[in-house]
Amino acid sequence: MAASALPTVVLVHGAFADASGWQAVADGLRQRGYQVLAPANPLRGVAADAGYLRDFVSTLEGDVVLVGHSYGGCVITNASTGAPNVRALVYIAAFAPDEGETLLESIALGGGKTELGERLVRRPYPGAPDGDADGYLDLAYFHELFCADLDADVAAFMGVAQRGFALSCLAAPSGVPGWRAIPSWYLVAADDATIPPEAERAMAKRAGAHTVEVTASHVAMISKPAETIELIVAATGG
């Protein structure tokens, strides 16, 4: 496919992370001729974050492929609905909720388990609705739960640099999912300790996604960038 015909790939990070986690994937895609953008996910609420991404995508010319990691999957699921230039959705160890489903309900799909809810640290943020707070992963468990297959020093810095996300996101019902109308691809991380692999498989199957599975922690785009790139390229039709 000629470079001029390639869709723009938009990489969306999730909670406890930022766009730098996409560096290896972005570099690999750009080497293949793709235009790649990795905007900051506000992490302020499902509807707000999806609205932000939808507006961002509306400024892009030509076809777009949205790629979401973790909570970023929930964001692309909602942002893509009714977005005329979104050609495909790619989920990397990510949430792909159905209409009305919360992230807490998504995590429970398939009967898997995670200690995520037990290892969150609450911190206030300005303007938070009553009862809401930013959630951070306890540093003592960050490596184990989030990125067990990365070097300990890398994991340590990722932990101290993590971005909190509004905990209200966990209980917010998702909207009409874009995957009902848009072809989707899914990378299951078999060793994920944040989103249970059982839940990932269930969400991928429900969405009718073209699915691959790799031996990786939650941050499969960092530990398995080549496999992540190949799945994204497949979604672009390249």
C-alpha cells in the first residue's frame, strides 16, 4: 500500500501510563511509512475522554485506525461510534466494553481475577465530584501487576511516573460500542495481571475481533512491540 494511502494510526494510552509507552510501536510504524499520533489521554472520565479523542480524530484527514491499551480501549470504543473516518479498532490488552457495561463488570468477564482493586492508592484532584479521586497503583505492587516482564529499573521509573485516573471511570457505564460497526483486532496478553486474560478473551470474542495471543504482561506494546506492530498493520490492511 502506498504511503499516501495508509491510514493515520492514533495510539491511545490507558491509566497509570502515558504516551511514552508507545515509543517502540510508534517508531516501528513510522519506519513503515505510517503517520502516527499518540495524544495524551485526559483520564478524567469515560464520556469526557471519549469526547476529547473524538474531537481530536475529527481534525485528521483521511482514514484513521484507533489503537487503545488498557483503559484506552474503553476510550476508543466510545470515541469511534459515529466517527466517519475510523476504519478499524485495535485493542492491546484493553477494555472493549459493551453498551451500559462498566469497567468493573468488564474485568469480571470470563471468571478471571486481578488484585488491581486492592492495590489502588487514592489521591484528591481539583474539581473532583463528591466521592471521586485519582487512583494510582501502589508502588510496592506496580511491577508485579502492571509490567512484570520488564526490567525492574524500567518498572520502577514507570511506577513513580505513572498518571492517576479518575476512579469514577471504573463505575461509569460505557456507551454504544464502535466495535459493533467497525472491524476490530485484539491482542490478548496471556500473563496480564491487571486485566485478567479471561476477560480479554471474552471481550475479543464478543466484539468479533481478529485475535492473537502473546505471552506478555499488561504492557504488551512495550514487551512485545513487534507483535503489536504486526497486528496494527494487519488492521490497516497494509
